[in-house]
Amino acid sequence: MKELSNRTARFTDSVIRRMTRISNKYGAVNLSQGFPDFDPPGAAAR
């Protein structure tokens, strides 16, 4: 595949992509990506 630019040469896979690859390799349940069932904290909580 053609390189996009010199700046992108050091980019790596995301953790989610890496964990998906590992879970597929071992037939595991992939828990690396999920959707929370609660709202994020409001602006005042920062």
C-alpha cells in the first residue's frame, strides 16, 4: 500500500483494533469496545 505521508508513518493501530485482532485469534469474546448505558458527566463535573 502506498504511504500517505511521512507524518503518518509512525501511526499505530488503535487499542480497539488490536484487541479485536487478539480476540479473533483466540475465539474470545471481544469486550474492548462497548456502548455505555449511562450519560457522561456534565460540564460542571470536570
